[in-house]
Amino acid sequence: MINLLMFGPPGAGKGTQAQLLAAHFRLRHLSTGEIFRSEMGQGTELGRAARAYIDKGMLVPDEITVGMLRGYLKPDPTFRGFILDGFPRTIAQAEALDRLLGEWDSGITRVFSLEVPDEELKKRLRQRALTSGRSDDLDENVIEHRLEVYRKETLPLKAYYARQGLLEVVNGVGSIEEIFSDICSRIHLLGV
Ligand code: AMP
């Protein structure tokens, strides 16, 4: 299996690149943010629970997020593996993912960290707010809070994956095609 993680702050381009990579390498794409938004749209109990955190720019608690991911992430022979974007966001989530993959005798193949300076992220998120319809893109304070939560809770994962030799740092500033082609060539180097 080829199991990839897209890592990086809000607005780094994880979703865009994950979608392209999923189609190119026939991977199942799962975005926890997208799943939460779809649950919110349907007004499910999970959606209502998640909204309270998402609208404030906070992380949804690990128990809820991990429980949800477990429900969605099953081995599926029609794909060569999966690509996750927006998960894991905490060390506890990363450990839960390792345990889940251990149950399948599988593991993470690579973690791609998209690096983009803060000012550029804010510019992109403001731009995205014009079309995304995302409640959490609309408010400057919520955007600031999401970046702060990223630095405090999610950034330590970089060291977690670097220690395991899985981390690939990617320049996330450039055209979508340039960044996609950079990541593709690194995946090809793995013999894929
Ligand atoms: P995203 O679409 O990845 O930017 O996620 C949007 C929002 O959903 C985040 O700001 C969080 O509130 C929530 N969310 C998405 N993924 C996770 C996760 N792995 N852990 C906790 N909260 C999450």
C-alpha cells in the first residue's frame, strides 16, 4: 500500500494537492475537515458536535475525530492506498493512526509537509473566504486562532515523523502544477 499524509498549516494547499495526488496514484482521499463539513451540512449529531469547535477555529477533540476516522478508513482493494489531509493534527491522533495501521499490518509511506510563510497563508485564506463558503475562513480572529493552534498542537508532529524518517519538506509556494510535480517526483523515487 502507498499511504500518504499531507501536512501543513491551514491554507498551505493540502487539500488541492491531495486531490491531484489521489487521482494520479489511485489513492483514497480522506479529509477530516471535509467529512466534518459534510456532517455539518447534513445536520447529523457528529456535525453538530464538531461545529461548536470548528466555528471557533479550535480542533475537534481527539476522541471524536479518531472515532470518525476509524469509521471511514477501511482497507479498500480498489485503491493502492490512501492519502489523508488534515489528519493527524495532534500527537495523540498520530499514535491512534499508527495503532490502526498496525492492525492492518500497514504503515505510513511518506508525510509531505507543505511549507508556506504565515503572511502568504493569511492572504490565501482571505482569498478562499470569498468563494469557499467556509464559516471558519470568514473571521480574521478565527484564522489567527487556527494558525496558533497549528503551531502549538500540530507542528510537533513534524518532529514525530522526522524521527521516523518519513518527513518530506516541500516548498508550498509556487504554482499548483510545480508543487504537484515536485511531490510526484519524490513519490516516484520511492519506486512507485
Ligand atoms: P480543514 O478543512 O482541514 O482546514 O479543517 C477544518 C476544521 O475542521 C479545523 O479547523 C478543525 O476545527 C476541524 N478538523 C479537521 N481535521 C481535524 C483533526 N484531525 N483534528 C481536529 N479537528 C479537525
